[in-house]
Amino acid sequence: MGHDRWDSAVVYQIYWRSFMDANQDGIGDIAGLRARIDHIHQLGVDAIWLNPTYPSPQGDHGYDVSDYFDVEPMFGSLEEFDRMIDDFHQRGIMVLMDIVPNHVSSQHEWFQSALTEGAGNPSEEHFIIRDGTGPGGINPPNDWVSIFGGPSWSPFPSSGRHLQRWYLHMFDPCQPDLNWHHTDVHERFENILRFWLDRGVDGFRIDVAHGLFKAPGLPNRSGFGDNWSACWDQPEVHDIYRKWRKIVDEYEPSRFLIGEIHTATRERLLEYLRADQLHAAFDFSFLHQDWSSDGFRDRIGANLDLWNDTGCLPVWTLSNHDEIRHWSRYAPLLADRSPDGQVANIRYRSLLALIMALPGRIFLYNGEELALPQADVPDEDRQDPAFFRQTPDSDYKGRDGCRVPMPWDANLPNAGFTNSEPWLPMPEGWHDYSVSIQHDDPNSMLNYYRSVIQRRRIEDWMKSDSIDEVESSSDILSFVKKTENKRVRVLMNFSDSDFPFDNDNTIMRTSDSDISDSFLRPGELAYIEI
């Protein structure tokens, strides 16, 4: 099979800027991560995923890459990175890197050459640059809009030409899209893969994996019908991943490719998961699922169908660096619109127990083991470029609220993240979530995460590929996991009422109910041997 070590892996995402600051500049770094490696090891995960590590002007906090063959100086050096990989490998923890192939930084050498070497120079061919429309090319080439808001085109130097030219950026202007029809781009990224794989990296999470190519002629949204079809998910992208798969398959032990992929249909997603392309893809419909027994049943069933069609095991995740933290998403509101923390914590524990009992890979986001909620960052302190590109009437606040630094020590300034001013402010009360408080508390969320991850590691039925009877009835989700020697029913109560159940063979339940209580409380989950 070749990829057994990834089949049931639990992966922990590290958002560099917010994990741990060792050099006291207010931003997380490699030395900080290495100083906290015991925390990750004690959590019991199999791998980490590092958000972009490369040199970057940080216009989009690392997703604007200026050099793919080095490490961002504010994080550390390439030598420190190599030692860090060794540190994790010595503890049996694999390392995934982010790779960003859809766009580069406007400070990348290619784009700088395109800007400065005169109209028509070869470097321009690495990007999507087109004449504008209207008198003198005053308007962008088409009506595409940026994912971050506003137009997806910015003016490009056009001295000596009759028409103003524009360059495409599907995100921020500091992130010009690459022209993947150019062979230089193919070769450069194949070299990037090998550079990091040769250093011992265990695989890549591919940012905007459905991007890269655009529809021929760059048609208007109004004329093409489906903007997603025009801007994304073009058929040529699959040839790229076939080449990448051949590269990673050259390495032993097995290396892993997982895509951030948004498609119009699950049938389109299936095309990325053929045996000769990616090993896995994130399921954002599961991450975005409302609190609903039927909804989670449907999302689980769809992932199992995709697995059956492709042979690629599912990926389950509830939070990441782009989403509202799921403690806040699933917390019911009281009459005063404040979150009901007691119910939220039961739901939160149950959601972890739910995904840990499903077949496939689990991705966790740093801080979720502390039950961090979404932080309310003041507008004047926000840094997400997506926030600044919103219209005045927009309610979207960007992604800073899920990126606030980790609290480590309740007795230190900034909860031990840094001695200087953190890049995003620590909210009032953030110290109360600190690792120092939760580490020795047997009832803390941190120790709950440790125990459930450890249970998955030692209980074959939890990571078993065998799952049956995925059902939803009366707001109760249930399914059966089994091995040759054991059958376990997983029950989760999505209703607002107690649910009677046979408690005689309960292995674990997720509320503080007395273990002899034969009712499943609202939000609670139980593992029951049958």
C-alpha cells in the first residue's frame, strides 16, 4: 500500500506567527516551536502541518512567497529548520509543509523582473497580464472578483503601449497569479518539491490546489455563467498533480499530498483523488456543517462514498487558520446573546470524539486543544488583508479572530507567548486558557484531547476502516465501528432533550453525567460496545 503511516494519522496544524515567540519580536518562530515540542508530543499526534515557512513580505502572512528555497528570517534559518525536522522525526512525528503554487509575492524575483525589465520582457510570461478594456484599456480585462473582495486585476506598467495592461490576482494585489501554461513554472515547482523532500519533509498541503489554470479566453462571469468554472478547477490542473505524485512516490518512507480544494460538485472533487494524483483533500462541507444530526450523517456518508469511489481515505477537520474557531461556531447562545459555555463544552468534546471514531485522517488546529473561542479583535488591530478589502457595509471581519497567539503560561505577560507586544493582541481572559492551567487539571480540555487521541492510538476499532449503519433518527446520530474482535456503536445526541440509551456497556461518554445515568444528555456522545 505504501501510505499506511498516513491512513489514520492525527495531524496538528501550526500557525507560525501565533504559536510561540522565542526571539521576543512578537511573532512565533522555529525556536519557539522547538521549545514547545513536548506539548505536541504529549498531545499524541502523528504529524504537524506548518503554514508557509518561506521568505515573504507577509502581505498575506506567508501566503505571498518571495523565495520558495529558504526560510523566512523572522522564523529562523534553514539550518534551524533542518534541526527542527530532526527533532520531530526523533519523536516519531511527521512534518507537512504548505506549498503555494497558485500565486507568488509581488516581491518574487520573477514579478520584479516583469515590472522592471521593460514591456514584453520574458518574465512577464510567468504571469497573467492582459490589455484592459474600454478607452485606452482603462477598465480591467474582465469582471472577475478577488476572493478577498474587490476586483481581481491591478494595473501593470504599460509605458509605450496603446492600452493599459493589468495583472491577475485572485487574492490580494501582493499575490500575482502565476501562468501555469508556462513550462518554467512547472519546472520551478518540481524543483521546489524535491528541495524540501530531500531535506526530509514528509509531504505538502497544497494551497488553492484547484487554482493554477484559468478558463481559455478569461471569459466574464456574466458571460460564462459560473465564476468558479472560469477561475478555478480547470482540466489541465490534473496533469500537474500526476507529475507531483510521481515525484513524491520516488521517496521512502511514503510522502503525502493533500489539497485545499473547492469544487462546484463532489464529482469534480473526485477527479483530484485518482490513484495517480493527490492522496487526500479537505472536506469543507463537513467543517461548515451546522449543528444537525441529519447534516452530519449526510456529510459523513458523502465522504464515505468519495472514499469508496476513489480509494482515498477521508479527512476530518473542524477548524483551521481561515475559519471561525469551532468552539464559537457550535456554542448555543443564551438570551443575552452570550455563548452557553457549559453546553458548548459538551458539544466540543463530542465533536472531537466523533471525528476520532471515523476512518481516515484527522486535522487539528493549534489552540483547539485548549478550547480557544474565536477572539474579538478590535478593528484597529486587525491585519488580515481580506478585512481591508471589504466594502463599508460588510460584516466580514477577516480571519484574525482565529489567529490570536497561543496562551502558554497564565503567570507571564501575554500568557507566555512573548515578552514583547504580540502581533495580534491577547484578549482579556486569554490567560485562563493557558497550558500551565490545563496541564495538571484532569478535567481540562487539554487533557481530554490527550486522552481521546491516545485512545484512538491504542483502540483498533477507532481507527478501523470498517464503518456501518450510519444513521440519523430523532436528532440522534449513530454508526457502528468494528474489528474482528469488537463492535462499538457511536451515539451522539444533537437534540435539546435527554435521550434514553442502554448504558450497560458504555466505554466512554463526553459529558459530566454520572456513568450510571442511562440518558444521553443534549450534545453528548457515547461509545458503547455491542
